Amino acid sequence: MRTVPRSGEDLFALAPVMPVVVLEEAEDAVPLARALVAGGLPGIEVTLRTPAALSGIERIAAEVPEAVVGAGTIVNTEQVEAATEAGARFLVSPGSTPDLLRAMFDTGLPCLPGVATVSEAMALMEWGTTSMKFFPAEAAGGTAFLKSLAGPLPQARLCPTGGITRRNASDYLALPNVGCVGGSWPVPAALIASGRWEEITGLAREASSLRT
């Protein structure tokens, strides 16, 4: 079993890439998590976009102790509670509101709240956190934005997601204020649906070697 992450920085240390998973079937959760761990990607963000998500988180938490499973696309306080009860070990949101932040931080779990502007990053730092998600990364300015942000806010460390692919991930990972990147390319829906776990392990292995 891996050490329990206690902060966003701990999440960044897991691997250079955090796979962003959309689960259509809860039964796929455990073999998918095992495939990702085997490929060197233990931090897994299961997005709360489907009815299977919470059950999938619960199964991974119970059956794949080597994985660090978290809940993503959290947009309200009810989802914070549900994800925590399901066994999520970290929380990720696409944006930030005071009520959502309060609920996330109150869990004591590592959190990556979403930001897309300098003001939002500054507001998060007023809450005492320097670990955050940059979303939607490509649409919100990409690497150029992050390079500009590093000047006035060097303390901020981010996980860019949204438009990150195997082709541009290295550009983000080369930046000093990027802790890791999030993306769905190691977990294609077609491979999950057809149970091609060895191919997913191969994609994960490739992704895990991006910053070594």
C-alpha cells in the first residue's frame, strides 16, 4: 500500500501524469486501476460524470490498495460528501467557490481546486493552499499562461488538465510551476470498454516516463 497523500504536493509526487478516468461501468474500475498501477500511474482521478463513478471509487479503494484513487469534477458540496464516503483519497474540482472550498478542505483530504485566472489562484492562496488544478488548460492560455503566472505567483504549483495530450504533456511538465498533468489519453474509452488492460498498462508506462 502506498503512503497516504497529505497534500497536493504529495499528489504531484506520485507520477508526472494523473489519468482522468470516465467510468461507464463500475465493473471496469478494479482491472483499470490495476493496469494503471502496473504502468506506473498510481494516482487515479475518477470523474463524477457518470452513475458508475462513486461505485468505481469505492471498489478501487477496497480492492486496489496500491492505487491512490480520487474523485474529480466535483462541483458541489453533496459530491464532496459522497466522494469521501466512497473512499476517495483526494478531491479535484474544475473551479472554486467559497462553499465548495470549505467543504473540500474540511474533509482533511488533499485537494486540487480548479483555477483559470490569476485572481482565482490568488484567492486560493488566501485559503492557505498553493496546490491547484489549472482548467481548462489549453483553452485558458496553456503553457504561455503558466509561464506568465510563475513570475508574480512562484509559490503556486498546478496540475493542468483540459486539452493535455501525449503530444503536449512534456511542454507542460518542463515548467517549474507544474507539479503533474492530468489527461485522458492513457485511458481511452475504447480500450476500457473492450477490456484491453495490457494496452492501457503500456500507455501508462509511456506516460509515467515523461519526466524521469
